[in-house]
Amino acid sequence: MRSSRSRPQPFERIAPYYDRIMQEVEYEEWVRYVESFFPWAKGEVREVLDLACGTGTPTKILVQHGYRVVGIDRSVAMLRVARRKLGPEVPLIAADLRKFALRKQFDAVLCLFDSLNNLLTELELSEAFENVRRHLRDGGVFVFDVNTIYALEHYWGNDVKVKEHGDLITIWRTTYLPGNRLSRLDFTVFAPDEEAPGCYRRVDELHLERGYPLKTLKTLLNRAGFRRVYLFRHLTRYTASEKDLRVTFVAR
């Protein structure tokens, strides 16, 4: 067994395995749900900015549905996978959610799969929301989801899970730190080593997510210039609560 134990940036070393690890996610249903909010924008949604696009699966579905999409992600390794999936036609940009600067605005901006939980302070969230607002045309719609504090404390909690994905094995060790509403995921992948047949390569990454009160998120959105903010239990139109696991925000 060969080991890669030093701590890289999140999603760098697991990028080649990410799609196989997440193959049970119903991306098509998720994208359809997000699209159901596009009529809330003033005017037709044609151009979409997909923030934290990762390996580009939702991005690809949106392109197939006829939208012009730009993807942004901090992880170069994840974008490398996305590029193979999307081809050269879809613009993909390696950038921080808080600091990217494009010379255009979009009809809709998305940030899916609790990516904003990876921002660990209210200041970072404020910077991201303000940047989204700058890149959203007047009347455009911003759709994102978060893991709630309840999800991080009770669903992720303090636990160890082992999962198999074909010939991949993953270990998910989660620790919840209640003082700062922070969840630590020590994530390990065991993958067949192509350079040593019969052996496995170990890859370790540390992922951190912070939970925020829903009221705080709404306040930060208002301060960033979003006047109308709606919160839904994920994949529904039911009003969200702090005890839902995942909450979808729609702001404009």
C-alpha cells in the first residue's frame, strides 16, 4: 500500500475519484429543482454562472438543457476532470468564490452541494454574497443550498462510515465541534494503484464545514443587496426550518 498522507487543499487529491464516490447523487433531479426557480427571475434565464462547479456534472446537465454556462471552482484538479467531461466549449475558471471578477453579469447564479459551508467565517460569506450580487444582472436569481447546523451536529455528528464504490473504498470520519458549529471530515480513499497492480493507494484529505443560523444567512444576503430571500426544505417548496438537513435559498 502506498500512502499520500500530507494535507492538500480539499478536493485536489480526491478529484479523480469524486464522480465515482458521488455516483448515487440524483444530479438530474437536483438541477430540475433549481431550474424550477428560474421563472422567478425577471426575464428569461439564458446565461448561468455555476459556482463551485467541481467536476461539472450539474454544469453539463445545464448545458444539455440549453443554457450558456460558465463554471468556477477553486480546485484545479476538479476542473481538470470537468474539462474532460465538458470539452473546450464551456468556460471553466479556477478562482475563489469571494474574489473572482468577470466582465459580465448572468441571469442566474448557482452554488450547489453545500459548497458555501466551506466558507468558515461570516466575513467570507459576506464577500462571496457581495461578489455574486455584482455578477448577477438586475432581476436575476441566486440559488444555493447549505447544510444546516442541525445536519452537521446530528447527521454528520461524531461518526465513522465505511463505503464501497466498486473497487474504491472510502472512510468518512466526522467530528462536530459545537463551540464554533464546525464539522471536521477526515476523508480517506483507498484506490487501486495503477503503478503497482494488486496494491491500493491511500489518499487523505481534510474537509471543514461550518453551519450558520438561517437567520444569519438571510441577513448577510440582505446586506449584500438581495431584497427578496426565500428558504425551502431541499427539493421541496416547504418553508425551511433549522431542523431540516439541507436548505435551499432563492434570492434576488
